Amino acid sequence: MMKSTLFWKVMTLVGCMLLLLIPLSMLSSLIAERSSYRDDVEQSLRQSTSGPQTLVGPLIAIPVTELTTVLEDNKEVKKERRFIRYYLPENLVVSGKQAVEPRRIGIYEGQIWRTDLTFSATFNREMLEGNNEGVETHTGTPYVVLSVGDSRGIGKVGELEINGKSYPLEPGGNLRGLEQGLHAEVPPTLLDSDKLNLRFTLGLMGTKQLAVVPLGRNSQFGLTSSWPHPNFVGDFLPQERELTPKGFTAGWQSTWFANNLNLSFAEGSRIVVEQLPAFSVTVANPVDQYQLTDRAVKYAILLIGLTFMSFFLLETLTGLRVHPMQYLLVGLSLVMFYLVLLALSEHIGFNAAWLLASLVCAGINGFYLKAVLNGWKISLMFTAGLLTLEAILWQLLQSEDSALLLGTGILLAALSAIMLLTRGVDWYSVSRKSFEKATAETEDADRFRLWK
């Protein structure tokens, strides 16, 4: 077997394919590098505008000082304890209308969003926590708080209305853990009302994620956006959503039975926003040209392997001989297809780039194979076959859910075709004839070639 020309031919082709893995790996690194430039644009937009926004509130915070008397060395000593008592809404309804604006830096694009939000909350007096029996208690001025993730995104702020009266909102969340945002001081006598109806509006700007923490015993969040590619993340999926090419509409709902948020705001609790459950949606990029090209490169070995197998089959059935260098050049042209695809997709989009790169690659190979295969007829057949295979690979990329099924079908069809066409081939005879022919050519110096 080691003296078989057929064996060494197969080994040489395997070596060519392994050699082509080097430029393919370099191409994968280039895709990752270009993709990182795109990520840098998103980071630049975040630094220049504002970052993701998480809304916590509105809630009412009351500074409390408790004085307790204890015996120390037979003397009565008063000890002081200070904390914040939180007054969470019975019902919280947040609605928003979001407009997404693409921003370009060079050839790369990111998005910022602007959302007009309306907050409506109802507070019941009986929900005010705290049992002050036997304890001397002093309360400070209560204030309404709304916290945001990045205060740079705060735009137009409407007046806070409570039971029909207006109160000015001031900058700052005014609470530990909720430093960024808005707050408004309200009269202590206001808390004596059986029910507080609160309402205000806020214009907010951000990048990527918008999240609303469902503080109310019953909480609702509705959002209408102009962005058609949302990514619903976080702790709760929207109960209702509608996606269209012009945007989406979504609605969330939750209660304390599902999120236990009332326990996170117990007296004296330290609030960690990142640990609070939230209704969340992200302005996500659709699968872009870098992700698609990276996926396409993963199928490159399939494209090259099937092309080499076609040449090998042609050699076996017709007696034509193709040199390993010619295999390698055709393989490099197929690698170049992916580089052309990457370069064009940054300017004209992935689908148009795939079509143009396919035509360029097939045209170059068709012109080259005309000389290699000694005729236009076989060359055109291979060109058409290459275009068909690239069209099938494009369909594989578009059908991510069925990619494994389609890929398996392609391999099964290729193997079946090879078995059908070579079912009558005597491989020992092919190997013997190849060896005799190679020996004869070696003896005749005038006809000596490495592999015609």
C-alpha cells in the first residue's frame, strides 16, 4: 500500500486540506478583530451618552431614628438606631415609548435609545412598615425616590403629582445604593392620607438595556419601541409581545408573590440594584456580518473538501490528472472567497456580499479550470457546481435551526453520488495503472512531470 500512487495521492490531498487550515485560522482571527472594533464603537457610544438603565422606583423613603433605653452598669442608657423605612407602592404602572437612533463611527454602527416614560403608583397607608410600640421614634422628612442606572441619560423631567398637588423633583437618588436618579421631599402630613396617587413623566436616554424593577405589590410595564430586534432578558419574560418590521410592543406583569421584592426593602436593608429582579429588554443587534461570516468559515472545510473530492472523482473516472499545486491554488481561491465576503459585507451587507463574492470566486475558478481540465464544458460544469454549493451553504447559514439536518443531507448526498459513480471502479486496477504510468514517465526524461 505504501508504494501505491493512489494512496500517496489521497495523502497529498489530505495534506493540502490541512495546509489550508492555516489561512482559515488567520481569517477567523481577522473576523474576531473586526468584530472587536464594532464592540469598541458601542463602548464609545456608552461613554459619550449613557449606559444601560435600570429603574428602581418610585418609592417613599422615610429616615427613622429609634431610641431605646437599656441598662448598663445599673444605669439607664439610651441607644440610637438610624435606618431608612421604605414605603413601596400597592400598584405600579410604567409605560414607555422608545425611539432607537443608529449612530455610526466610521463603517461601524451602534444604537442609542430615547424613551418617554410615564410612572403611575398608588400607595396605601397600611403598607407603611414598622412597629414602634415601646420604642421612642423620630422620623425625618419623607421623600419620593426614583433611581436610574446612569443619570447622564436623564432628559426632560415632569413635575411630580401626588393627590393632585405638584412637587418639584431634584437630582440625586438620595439613598445608599440608589445614588443616581431623582428625589422629591414631601410633607410628613401627606403620609397620613389613606391613599396616595402618584404620577410623573421622565425622558430617559441609554444604550443597550432598559430594565424596570417591579417594586409594587402589583407591577406592570408596557413598552412600545421602533426597534425590530429586541432581546427580552432578565428575570421575567413579557406576557404579551408583538414584533413587526417597524418595531415591537411588549407588556410585563409581576407581583410580590413571584418576586419577593418587599423583603429586599425591609428596614435598614442595603439595596443592591444588580440583585433585584427586573423587567428587561435589550436593543440588540441582529445577527451581523461578523457573526455570519464566522459561521460561514466553519463550513469552509466542507466546501473545500467537496471541491477536492469532485476533482479526485474526475481524475478517477476520466483519466485527467490534476497536480497537487492546482488543488492547492483552487483551495486558496475558496479561502479568498471568505476574505472577499468579509470585506464586502462591511459596506454592502452580508447577502449582497455573498452573491458578489460567489460570482467572483466562481468566475476565477472557471477561467483557471478551463486550462487545467482542457475545455470549457467541464470547466463550466464545475463553475455551476461551485455556485450551487455556495448557494446551499448560504441556505445553511439562514436556517440555523436546521443547519445540522441540511449539512448532514449534503454530506449524505455527496457520499451517495460518489458511491454511485464509482461502484464499478476497480481501485486496485486504478492504483496499478497509475503506478505503471508514473514509472514510464519517470524513465522518459522528456516527458517527466511531478504530477501533470
